[in-house]
Amino acid sequence: MSSNLRTLCTICGAGGASDFFKFDWKTQKWNLVVVMGAIIGGFIGANFLAIDTIVAINPDTVANLNSLGFSSAGQAYMPTELFDNAAFTDFKSLVILAIGGLLVGFGARYAGGCTSGHAISGLSNLQLPSLIAVIGFFAGGLAMVHFIFTLLF
């Protein structure tokens, strides 16, 4: 999935800015179909197949999240404080989204694949680089939640 950004940038003409984007994107058309399928499948699953959107969370966790300002904890799978369309009108949220997106893109490129690619395909093939990448992804995620997340919100 992460390689689709390269394909989309190439389609939009980024080949003039960097040699990295100079390749025959038409050989990757099948990959774009996968992206469209993921988007359409996610929409169908969220809007037509979801029976109950309330998630069962431990009451202590709900109280802890409420104290951090997440009043929607226990009411929905994704907190509306983070995943609401209002995030696009708040400067702080836009900066966090932009920096986070750049870091995720850099990390996926630097690691030679995305988290799901390494965790599913790489680990099932017993590839040591994928194991190292997955450990790094988890360590980074844990560090983010425990040290940086509380500073941002």
C-alpha cells in the first residue's frame, strides 16, 4: 500500500522533480485497484455492515481517557476528538496530521515497506529485516503513546 504514494506522485508529474518518481507507473495499475478496493471496502464495512459502533472498553480506561479530554471514549471505535472533520479546521491538528504523515511515509520508505507489509508478509516468510522493522514499529508506537501523545493532547 505504501508504494502507491510513489505511483500517485508519478501520475501527477513528480518525475520532473526527482528521479525517484521516474518509472513506468502503468505496471503498477493493479496496485491502484487494491487501494480503491480498500477504500470502497472500508466504506461498505463502516456504513452497511457495522452493527454496533460502541466498543467495550474497561471502565478504568474510559475514565483515564475522559481525564485526558476524550469524552467519546467507550462510545465509538475512533475518538471524535481525533477523527472528526473539525480536525481540518484546527491549525494544531493540521500540523500534527502533516508531520505524522511525513514521518509515516519516511518510515515506510526507510524500512522498505509499511507496517502491515512487514508484519504480515515479511514475518510469514521468516525475514529477519521484517522482524526488526516490526519491533521498531511497535517500540515507536509505544513511545509515541506514553511520552509524546500526552504532550500533544
